[in-house]
Amino acid sequence: MKTISMLVILWMSIAVELAWSRSLPHGALVLPIACGIMFWMRSVTGILLSATALLIDWVARPGCLPLCPMLLPAIAACLISPSAKPDDYSSRRQSLAKMLTPLHLPFITLLAVSLQLISQLNLSSMPAAVDIQFAVKTSLPALLMISLPISAGISMLMRLADELGLRRASQHWI
Amino acid sequence: MRVEESRHGMWFAAIAMFVLSLLVTAADRTEMLSVLRSVLHDALSPGRLMLMAITPQPLDAGKRMSGSSPAKTAAATDLTAEQLQMLRQLMIENARLRRDLQRSKEATVVAEFVDPASSLTDYAMIPAQVISSSGIPGALRELIISAGKSAGITRSELVVDGNGAVVDVGSDAGVAAGDRVLSGSSVIGRVQKTGRWVSMVQPVTSADFRAQVQLLRTSDDGLHFGAVGMLEGTGTSECRLTGITYTDAVTVGDTVVSADINGVRGPRLFFGTVTSAEFLAGGQWDVRIQPGFTLAELDRVGIVRMSLQTDITAVSIAVDSRGPK
């Protein structure tokens, strides 16, 4: 049921981007949602679902290279794979890495947006300085303006779900 | 143990997606994804169409996004594009009038036979939105537009830029069946495949694109139609003109317009401009053409549809009944 819901969300997010392609930059909605699903599910299924959706999005609207479906699963696996070390509940001090856990989602979204911009450049030859400047000055703020608030919203929603016990214990942030 | 399994599973999934992405990239480079792309867009279309139906989109939403000063620049660009289109229309109309005048002079000796098919055909433009394009800006490989079989689109119909319409006047403006239609719209390509809600466009620069075209030349005496040849895509950003005999004159800057649409005489559409014309040793012309559109401008296009005008009698009666009494 959860997998089907996630599939519908991903399908709708691509459809929304296509419908409003003149006002929504490519990836502004799909990238934070795909990253959010990876972090929400924290499982192999989540990684496969999101990466497949990103790959489908690339097939539908191709760029130079599908960098997001290529690299994001590996980055996500680094961040969400369960630790082999048992949690030390006896000491109340939290490590810095754990304190920064809620920022992982906005961080991976930022990475995804950067990969998306790189993949839109013509990489068959050395990209011109003007193209890079245009991407950084125009496309990046437009993408971040939409994708970062969405990823922050998903991050808060996940925290809320944890607090309310709507996610399984193994999927909790802390 | 379960933790280890889960971690290994995630890394295996990541590596599998990396390999799959590489395979998909290779398939895209070899143009094996065309069918899949069309199917995917069709699968996504119900959601897209539903959203578009519930939220009316402003026509210039994309242009307004850039802020106030770029919006002014965009408006200025639009104006220039409109002026250019008007200029093309006038150039084509002027050349046509000159030819008609010359023909009417000759008609005193030779009777002129009118092509009966021309009075039976009717042209209309179906607007569509560009959903996605593949290829680099210099060499467009493929274009997907938001009109398919549900809009009556069939294979091989010409796709033109969205500025202006092929037919913008009807019988209310005194246009009757048989009147010739002129337009300065630039040809982008041809419908290659049609899905339920989307169509795939083969751009004029594609290596498989062919169209019969005619040169339009400016001289001291005005504008004249020149040689008829075949425009062929080269797979790069420019096209090639073949079939020009060595006795015909070709000069850089000549305008290239359509000679016919799918074998039927129809509106004169703009294909591009001659950028280089070299006379080869073998007695042949090597003519290169720069297409009349740029990828950055492509967000709205039009599909030129030809249909048979079967109710000419009804139109004539309607026009007569509206006439002065």
C-alpha cells in the first residue's frame, strides 16, 4: 500500500512539472519528493522507487547524462543505511552527526539540484563559462527557491510522523 | 545480521541503478528510446491534462517569470518576431503577386489551368505545447509536443513555430474556398509518431528529414521565386539543399520556402536562409541552409493540417446570403 502511494506521488509530481513546465523549473518538484521518499522509506524499495522515477523523468525529458538516478541512490545509501554500531542510550549526549540528521534531506536535495543543473549542461564538450554562469545565476536560485522549502517541509513532516508514531521504529531519525 | 543485509541491499540497489542509468544513456544515444519516450509521455498525460484542465495557464506565464526588465526584453523580442513574420509574409506575397502578374500577361496567349486540388484543400493550424526536447541546443534530435491522435494529428504533418497562424481569417473576412493561403511561419519539422495525447516531431535538421522547397530571391527588380530543390537534414544544426541544377542561380542570403505540403500546393512556409553556396567541381551545387527557428524559442508550436473542403457549395451560398442586398 505504501509503495503504491509513493508511486502515485512520484507519478503526480512528474505530471505536475509537465503541466506547469512554463512556470516550474525542471526538477523543482520531482527532486525533493524523490529524495523525501528515499528518506521516508529508508529501505531498498524506497531507493529503487525514487531512482526509477528519476530515470523515467530523464527518459521523458532527457538532458546530457542522467546524473541524478546514477549518483543519488549511492549518496542516499551513505546517509540512510543503518549503522552496525548499536546506539549508546546510556549517555545522553548526542553526536554532531546525529544532531545534523534532520538536515540530511535538504542537503541531498541541494546535491540533487546541483547534479540536475550539471546534467543539463552540454557535456559533450567543455561547457562555456557563459552557460555555467547562466546556470548558477538563473537556474540554480529558481530551482532552490522551490525545492528547498519542499524538502524542509518533508523533513518536518517526517519528524512529526516520528513523534506521532506513524513510522516504524526502525525508520526513526534518532 | 539484519542490519548488514539491509545495508548491502541498499548498496546493491544503488549500484544496480547506476548500471541501469548507463544502459539507458547508451540506448538514448542510439535512439532506441523514441518509442518508450512516447509511451511514457502518454502514460503521464492523464495527470498533466487533468491539472491543465483545472488550472487555466496564463499565456505568457513563462515570460513573466524572468522579472520586470527581462519581460520588457521578451516583449521587444516578440515584437521583432512578429515584424519578421510580417516581413516574410509580405515578401512571399509580393513574389507571388509578381508571378501572378507575369502569368496574367502570358494568359492572353496561353490559357491558364488552375489546379483543381488547390480549391479543394483547406489548411488549419492546431496549436500545441512543447513538452520536451532531446539533443543539444545546436542539434535538436527530437521534440515531443502536447497533441496526439486525440487532436486528430496524423503522421507526416508539418510542425511550424507558434508565432502567428497559417489561417487567421475565415469566410467572415471575405475569404472564400479556393483562396490561397500565405504565411511566414517557420517550419520546425514533421510529425514522426503520434501517441494518444502526444506526438513526436522529427526536426528539419534530422538526417532523415526531406521536403520539397523553393528558393526566394531578392533582386533589384524585387522578389522572385527561384529553383525548386530538396531540403535534407544533415544531423547537425544546418540543412542541405539538393537537386539544384547547375544552370540555376543560388546566392547566399536566399530565402528557402516550401514548394508544397505533402505533395499538394499549399501555404508558403519559411524553412530557412542559404548560408553557403559553393559550386563543386562535379557541376553540382553544395548549398547549406540555416533553419529559421532556434531551440530557445520553442515552447509553443503549430501543426499544419490539410483537409478536403467538401462543402464548397454551402460556403458559396453562405457568402452570397451575407452579400449586399
